Amino acid sequence: FIRWEVEEVSELKARGSAVKFAAGLPWWVMLRLELADPANDIPHLSCGIHCNEESECDKWAALIESSITMCNEDPTKNKCLEFECKYSKSKSCFGSLLFQDMATVLDCHKGFIKDDKIVIEARLTVKRVIGIPKPLEFDFSTPSVGSDNVALIIQGEKVYVSKNYLAIHSPVFKAMFFGDFDEKEKDEIELKDLSRECFIELLYVIYPSYRPITMYWVRGLLLIADRYDIKVVINQAESYLIKTNKDCINENLLIADQYRLNTLKLHCLNTFKTPKELKALEKAPEYRQFSDAMKASILSKVFSLID
């Protein structure tokens, strides 16, 4: 079951929910702004349940029963879509391209939106899965067997991790646990200004469960990975954005700028084919947040297209 409170709906272009795991597979809801008829410029909200898109295995499949509901203040007027389908490598998303016209979604008198928020609920029952091994399970809320455990206090709660395993992935944690710092001798270490939920998601990415990165988590994972110099997560996040966030070039440029993702930056800039397209960036809200270095890269790309 996924319950998603979608904020800033009036600004929505493409956004994914948190990931939930069922039967060893990652599932999430994706919303996009679509045009039902480009000639008439009628925007619609598309809604779908995605699964396991980043898997390198070609021979997996999952048969599910599912439903997607956009909640109304009057439950009898909920917008609901039910379907039974077979997911696979070649078909990893099912839903509705024209789930609801945006005029109805944004009309507060229709009962779907309040304070620029809507609520999406998705339910799914996995009836059968083939080609997916049972994933390794980790519980970071209790100490595991071993002498290298440490409890990280995040948002007032303990997260139990292996010092050695984190040190392998992060020079910052390596210095913290084994360098000449006070934390070296502590059994409990507080990490401030972090989301506990997001940090645990990062652990699932680097531990042998090897969860795939999704749109819902990518910014939070980059924030933590950048702070603790966890290169494997930074590289995975960059590759994920290049492959999947193709419709949000301005947002990707901002992320590339913030986290020094040069490959993502070059990929985004190469999507612009004319100087006029690049100049239009100056009117985008993201442009005001670009660093001087990013603005210089954009200007350099403009000159290269003129030549």
C-alpha cells in the first residue's frame, strides 16, 4: 500500500512517490503532466505504477492486481483505476496516460485538491513472481552480530550499522570511526541535520540488498552521499538521472550544479540544439539558483552552437 501526499501540484511536471518493496521488487507511483491533444493544449495528469525499471535481469515477471485512487473529500467521488497486469523488463509500468484532466484536479470545488496538495493511494497484490531471487533482509533498528557495530543517532533514534562496511564506502566515515577523532571510541554517534528515513534508504542502496535508486529518493541520497563522500551512491544517482529524468532538463542542471555532476551537466547541455533554446534557460526559475560556473558553461555552449 502506498499513500502519497503530493505537494505543489500546480507546479507538477513529473514526480515519483516513495518506493515500497513487495515480493522482492521495488514499486512506486509516478505522476506526469501530459497533453491529451497537443493541438488543443489540454493538460492531463497521467498516473502509473512502476516496477523494477533498473533491473539488469531480462527474464523477470510479476503478475499483480492493483488499483490507483486519487482521493476526493467526498469518498464517493474518488477517481479510481483498477487493473490486473503482468510486469516484465519490457513492460515495467501500467496505469492511465489520461488519468484526469488538470483543470478538474486543480479546481478546489471539485474536492481533489487542498492547499495545492492531492492524495494518491495505490494498492497492489503480487500474485506471482518469476526470475527474482529473494532479497537479503537488513534490520537497522537492532544490532547485528559482530564486534564492529555502532549506533548512529539520527533524529533521536538509533540506526545500527557496521563501522567497517561504512568505512569501505565513505572516507568521511572511515576517518570518523578509525581516525584521530573522539567518535572513534564511542558506541553511539549523533549525526545531525539528516533524515533518518533517507539515511536508511542509503544503507539499503550500499548494503547487499542493493536497492535501486528512485526519483523520490534521489535528491536526499545525493545530499547524504555528498556530505559523506559516498562515491558509489553519487555515481548511481547520476546514472539514474541521465536515464530516467529526461523531461526535467532544468532540474537536472540544477542538481548537476549543486553536486558537481559533470557527466550529467554535459548530458543536459547536449540536449539543447540551438542558441535560442539555451537562452530560454535564463527565464527558467532554476536559472537564478545556478552558480556562476554553470552560467559560464551555458554561455560556452551557446557560443559553440553559434560556431
